[in-house]
Amino acid sequence: MHCWNDFEAIRRPDVPLSGLTWYKLGGPARSLFEPRDENELAGVIRRCNDAGANWRVLGGGANLLVRDGGVDDVVIRLTGPVFQSTRRENGTIEAGAGVDMLELVKQASLEGWEGFESLAGIPGTVGGCIRMNAGGRFGSIAPLVKDVTLVTRAGAVVVRDASELNFSYRKAELGGGIVVSARFHARPADADETHRRYLEIWRDKYRTQPPLKARSSGCVFKNPRDASAGRLIDEAGLKGTRRGGAEISTIHANFIVAHNGARAADVMELIDLARERVWALNGIEMELEVEVW
Ligand code: FAD
Ligand code: EPU
């Protein structure tokens, strides 16, 4: 049992995580912390380190599958006003880690800041999207990032230039740190054009993928080198396959959607099935993109 007495104002026990993820599945966090600023966050990290408690950070929960049994590790969420604010300054747009990317991208595209439109329709927070280097066929978040402010694993607040994050496919190297804010390049362009592109990319995405209101985590697997996970699962004949309340999407086979009554275990069964079938048919090992907690 850990002692969290100093953190009563920002700690809640047994918080259901189902309401905090796009899958709306899974059990509770035994301890959820919502620090109000970066110094309080750093304090939580240092206390966890002293107590030998593991911790995880929850963004928008758009790339997570929480198991039905819930999470014993400390879960941290950046919901306070300082983590939700955005600011334009000296050729940059600064945004807190908790800012909703769907909103930021829409706003920036309407105002004519180039590059944001490539991320149209991708849910999550600024922190989660940087961690995952969110993106797709039209581009990723990496070239937009100027620098990030992180709380390190040791509980120190540092600024890292984008070049230090070694962005790669669905990955940024944060050294285990937590993004508290980021500065993006604000490159002016014709607002009509960025907004037109934004709408075009949004339409293209949701012409080929399940809609945002379907419960999913986006693509379950990363694309293997020179292959498409969606096509491999489709060619394995698995579209529409169900386990309990979960289903391999009939629209895009790399999405597993949750229906009423689904459990996280149902999604896990389909993940295992897809992986085994593709391995048996093609000898290709598919790596998870969704993070399982
Ligand atoms: P979470 O799911 O909460 O967390 C993901 C990871 O980021 C975890 O490891 C978490 O610990 C870490 N993390 C979260 N916040 C921070 C922080 N502040 N500091 C450090 N680490 C942090 N992704 C794409 O790339 N392209 C797509 O086209 C796409 N389409 C999607 C469509 C749908 C309908 C859905 C539901 C998801 C889609 N995704 C897509 C996946 C998801 O949008 C991205 O992975 C997004 O970056 C997740 O952000 P999040 O804030 O929800 O992170
Ligand atoms: N395909 C099929 N069957 C399917 C799905 C796809 O045959 O069920 C085929 C398509 O016809 C296409 C190819 O596979 O020829 C690739 O499909 P798509 O263009 O839909 O792209 P993707 O590689 O499946 C990637 C990202 C998406 C991103 C889109 C668009 C990954 C794993 N996926 O999808 O990102 O939205 O490009 O930019 O990199 C995510 O990461 O969560 C995600 C949704």
C-alpha cells in the first residue's frame, strides 16, 4: 500500500477507465492522478519513484485497450486548464499536452496554418499524438513539432528540440518522459486552401475507415514493412469475424470495433486470431499499434 496523503486533492481511487477511452472497455484505474501543473506532475512522478510504484500516462485513450481487470499502476491524466490551453507566439502555436487534436487541427486549418490539415480526423491529445507520431498517408505530426516540454522519468522539467525525439513510424523517443506541452511551427498559408485540404483528407479517411462514433482504437496493427496490415487481415478472410461483442470491421480489416456487451477480452481474442492467421498464411508477424493496458 502506497502513501499518497499529500496528493488527496488530485487523486481518485478506482476510476473506471472505460469512460476515458475510445473503446469504452476495460476495468478501473486503482489510482488516477490529475496534477494541476507540471510541477505537481513532477512531484507525483518523484513520489512514485520513491515508492517504487509504476505509472502510466493516459491521453485521449484513442490508442488504448484497457483489460477487463483494470490497471494496478498509477494512471496520470493531464486535464487541468494549463494542459488544455493554446497560445500563438513568435511563429509558433503552443499547446498543452491535454489539448484535443481534432479541435487543434480543425482550428489551425481554418486559420490557414500549413501542415495541420494532414492530421484531419485523427483523435487524441497533443501528448498522445506526439508520443505516437500520429499520422498517415498525408503526413504525420513530426514535421510540425518545434520542441516539447517534458517531465522526465526522474521528475525534472526539460525542453527537448524536435530533432532529439527521433520521430519514426508511430513513435517518438521521449525517454519515458511525459509531454506537458509542445510548440508547433506556425507556417502561414492560404486559409481557404488549408481548410479545403482538411475537408478532403477528413472525407478520404472516413470513406475508407469506420466512423469516429464506432468504438475502436484506429488501426490495431502497424503496417509491416512493404505491406498493409488491413489488406493482409482482409485477404485472410477475417472481415466481419466476431468474438463476443467485438468484430473485425467490415469497412477496414485493421480496425476491431466494439459493440454493446463487448469485453476487452473479446478484442484480445480477435487480435490473437488475426495475428495467427496472417502468420500462418504469409509468414508475416504483425506488431501491435494499439497499446494494451
Ligand atoms: P492515448 O491512447 O491515451 O495513449 C497512447 C500512448 O501515448 C500511450 O503510450 C500513452 O501513455 C502515451 N501518452 C499519452 N499522453 C502522453 C503524454 N502527455 N506524454 C507522453 N506519452 C503520452 N492514429 C494515427 O496515427 N493515424 C490515424 O489515422 C488514426 N486514426 C484513428 C481513428 C480512430 C477512430 C481512432 C479511435 C484512433 C485512430 N488513431 C490513429 C489512433 C490514435 O488517434 C492515435 O494513436 C493518437 O495519437 C492517440 O492519442 P491519445 O492522446 O488518445 O493517446
Ligand atoms: N485494404 C484492404 N482491405 C482492408 C483495408 C485496406 O484491401 O480491409 C487495402 C486498401 O485498399 C489499400 C491498402 O490496403 O490498398 C492500404 O489501406 P489504407 O489506404 O486504408 O491505409 P492503411 O495502411 O490501412 C494507414 C494508417 C491509418 C491512416 C491511413 C490513412 C497504419 C497502420 N494505418 O492505413 O492510420 O489513417 O493510412 O492515412 O499505418 C492508425 O494508425 O490508427 C490509422 C488508422
